[in-house]
Amino acid sequence: MNGLFAKLSMTELRAQQGICSASCTTYQCYKGGPEKGEGQETNGCPLYSHPAQLEDNRDCVLCMTCLKACPHRSVELNLRPPGIELWTTHTPTYAEVCLLFLLFGAVCLHRLPEIEAILGRSLHLDHFGWHTGASVVVLMIPGAIALAAHQLIRFLRRTVKSRPFLELAYGYLPIVLGANIAHYLQLGLTEAGRVVPVAFATFGLGTASLPIFVAHPAVIAFLQSVTLVVAVFLSVVLTQKIARQSFWTLLPQHLATGAIAAGMGQIIVGW
């Protein structure tokens, strides 16, 4: 999950391939080794990745081990346009797209009680079969909407060769991240503010005078709404970058992004 969202990062750790291939013989950046020159002693990259061979941020956790170990100053921490490899050098995979929509559907699944309230239904866990079926359907909703939008693009633009779904699916990545942030904002701004008294209570200590920091529900709803709106905008921009086609050609996907975000707003914020 972290590797998938890291593709949108505005920072990256990379090495200069020319210096690595011409000057380096020890490869301490990912193998580890004793102190050498300006390089410090390390145990090597925890993900066993060579910074000169990284094509995206998926296999980098920014631990800076390679930067500390390199004796040639080849490794650099760079700023970059967020997600730039998604429309330049990225190689899409089915596994990542499946994870993307699984994370998308998981937000809906977390909010199943709110969905039940909107629909006027009550799927108690005693009715395990019905509850399981409803959970699977809810988990699949975002992916089904995205697939339907792509088929609509292909149908409306039969004379224009559309990008495959495997590539365009990454355009939903910002809204997936935004939906997850919006979902967890409520927990982060309410339950997280009670960490200190809960910790004291765990050990049987008094909690009467301990501070509790809880944001007002209106503030939480505002931040959740802003997060979703910004995520929709970024998804539209990223989709256009990936596809390199006109806005009108990709309109069904943009509408699908907006529709999913509106649904998320309804079950998360209560729009």
C-alpha cells in the first residue's frame, strides 16, 4: 500500500548511473559494508534495491541508508513533479491495479454501516451470508464503476485508439489516496486526541486532569470535503497526463471519478 501511494510522492531517492557504473566497485549502497571514504558503515538497503536502478518509489522507503553509505556522493534526494513516472517511464501491472481498487473498495467497506443507513437496511452479522454478499458487492463498486467508464470511452470513441484500462486505472490513484485520508481523518482528529488518557487508564492511573484534543465535527467534515475535492482535481490532471488525449475523450473517466468521490462524500462526510 505504501509503495503504491509513494508513486505520488514529490520526493525521490536516486543515484547517478554514470558515477555508479564508472567509480563504484563495492556497491555498499545496497550490500552494506564498513566505512569507506565519505561513506558510513551500514547494513545495506533493507529492501535490497540499488538506487541507480530504481524506476519509481515503490521499492524505496526513504531510509537514506544508501545515501549514508555511498562514498562517491552519487545518491541524491530530489524534488520532482508528484507521480511523474506514471506518465513517463512507468510500467503498469495488474497486481498494482487490483490493489488500487481493493484499497478503494475498502473505504466503502469500512463505511458499510453508513451505506446501510442510507439504504434503510440492516445487515446484522447474525445473517452472515447476506452480510458477506453485501460486503463483496460494496468492495467491488469502485472498480465496477471504473471499468464501466472505460468501456464507455471505448464505445464513444471507436475511431480513436484509447489507452488500455491497465494504464488509465492509475489515474484514480489520487482519489484513492484522498478517500483513505478522508476516512481516517475522523479517527485521527478524534480518537488520536484521547491517546494520553487512554494510555493512563490502561495502567489503572487517574485520567481526570489529562488533556483531550478533539476537533469539532464541522472542522473534520470541512477537511474531509477539501481532501476529496482536491483529490478529484488531481485525479483528472493525472489521467490527462497518462492518456495524453483530449479532455472530452476521457470525460467518462472524469465523470466516474467525480461520481465515486460524491459517493465517498455521502458516506464519509454526509454530503
